[in-house]
Amino acid sequence: MAENGGMLALVRLRRGVVGESRRVCHLIPVPPAGAVPAQLTALCGEAIFPGEAEVLDGLRGMPCHACLMRNAPSGPGLLANAG
């Protein structure tokens, strides 16, 4: 869940938009129903523009580590063994 309690979508930039090594899966807060923003912003700060990304229907691909860290629960020891 996003910081505001909203839903998150898992998206990946399409082939040809960026090189394969940058096609990581980002977490993006889902905009309110009916809202069509000019761009979406991943938790890591990456701007995603219309037509550049695909919404994934499940967990697959390489995750964006910065997005994961921004969404990880906080607390002592929770990420102590995260590598």
C-alpha cells in the first residue's frame, strides 16, 4: 500500500523505451478514479509517461530496489538481513 493507504500498481517500462537493464518493475501509486495525470511517478521518483509502460498482473521481472525500499515497513531489525 502507498503511504496514503491507496493502492499500488506494478509497472515496467516497455521494450524500446529504455535498455533491457533498466526495465525494472516499479511501484506506482494508482491515481484516483477518473484522474488522468500527464505522468505517473514511481515511489523511487522515476517519471512514467503515457504509452511508456506496461501494467503487470503479478510479480515478475527484476524489481526496482529503490521502490521496494520506499515501501518497506519501518522498524528496528526488519531489514537487518536484507543484504
